[in-house]
Amino acid sequence: MEAIEKAGGCVVGSYKDPLGGHPVFISILPIDAVEPTPFQRDLSDAHHKRLADVISKTGRFLDPIIAVVAPRDGFWTPNGRHRLEAMRRLGAKSIAALVVADREVAWQILALNTEKAHNLKERALEVIRIYRGLVDEDASRPELQFAFYLDEAALVTLGICMTEHHVFGGGVYHPILRRLEIFTDDPLRTAIKDHEKRAALVLDLEEKV
């Protein structure tokens, strides 16, 4: 890929994934050319320090990050934030990556990571960050088109609540919102306003109880 060479990296191999036949480029990227996607879960200081310690002790980095070309320069990693920071902590100048040509993988990664069982707050914050990223990219598209990426409509509303009030738990409201909310054919720019209205109602109720 031209973007890899432009960033100062190199492709050391390639293959087509055995399920969908999509091209994957095994690459070495300059570590400064890679940033986490802006919508993934927050960095855990303890987790990335522990990872750095394990990598240092083994002397090997055997779990390449996934990377996609960023909208402007460099690359985004949708699921490698802690490994990226661990390698930076160790002073690494480059990092092994599986570069995927389709940037939509960055949005799909939450669905691909369902087996990791994020807690409710992590899931909701990831979903609202993905949602706002989709709005910024093209707000005219129907919300329903991204149901696969976003998992549950209720998580959008809870994510708004948690963004506005960091101590908001949401566990009590989640089962109710799951029954009430569905993804719609409305454009993202319209649908997010509906989620914001419901979030305001939830936060108002939270204050009263």
C-alpha cells in the first residue's frame, strides 16, 4: 500500500483472510504514525503498564495491532491502544501491524470484540464516540445502516448520559431503554437528536431519584 510507504513503513508480507478473502498487509509501521481511533475505550494505565512489563520480559511482540489508514495522515488502530502505548512505554520506534484497506473496519471493531465483554460504561462510551464519528463523516446516512456497528440503540442514549455526567452508572436504566429504543431509518443527524432528548429525560429522572 502506498500509504504504508508514505508513512515510512514497509510491507513484509500479505495474504487474503480465509473467510472473506479481503487483503491484509503484514507491515512494520513507525510508531509515531499510529494513533488509536478517537472512539475506543479509554486507556487503562494499569493495563498498558502490565502489558509493557510482560512484553519486556519476553523480549517479543507477537500480537500485531490492526491498523487502517486514517482520514488525514498516518494510521488508526481500532483495537490496539494498550499494545501501542505499551510499546511506546518501552521506547519502541516501530510496531508490527496488520493493515486493512477498508477503513470501515474501524467502525466494525466493537462488534468484532464482543467476546471481550466490555462493561456497560465502556460499551456505551465506545458506541457514542463511534456514532459521533459517523455523524461527522456523513450525517445524511440512515441510522439503521450502522446497527451492526452500534450493537444497541440504548447504548447511544446511555453513552450521551455518561459523557455529560461521568459518575452516571446507567445499569438501572439499561434494561428499560433496551425495550424502548430501536434503530430507525432516520438520518444520523436527526436520530442523534432523538437520543439526546431521551438522554436528557433519563438524566432529569436520575436527579429526581
